[in-house]
Amino acid sequence: MKKRHEQKLILLSIGLMLAFSIPVSLLFNSEQEVLGYPLLLVYLFAVWAASIVIAFVIVKRYE
């Protein structure tokens, strides 16, 4: 894997650390619901799923 692609994965992991940090997560901790699920859970699973897709694209495109 090229150095540039490794850097993209490192940036993704830093972004995930920021997205899952307590201050950012608490922004979504409210009584609102999306399709019956608390907003915090929807946020966490959406970020998690998006990170899997982004990592897959980076690895597959540049393999």
C-alpha cells in the first residue's frame, strides 16, 4: 500500500476519534428519536457504518 493511502486511513482514524469523543457525542444526546431510536444511537451507528464504507473504498480502490 502506498504511503498516501496509509495517510488517508490514518486521517480516517483521527476523524473517528474526534467523532466518537465525548463532547461531540453529547451533542446528539437528546430526547429526539429517529424512527423510534434515540438520536445518539443513530449518530453512533451512522458514523460507524460510514467509516467502514470509507475504509473499504480506500483499500479496494488503491489495492
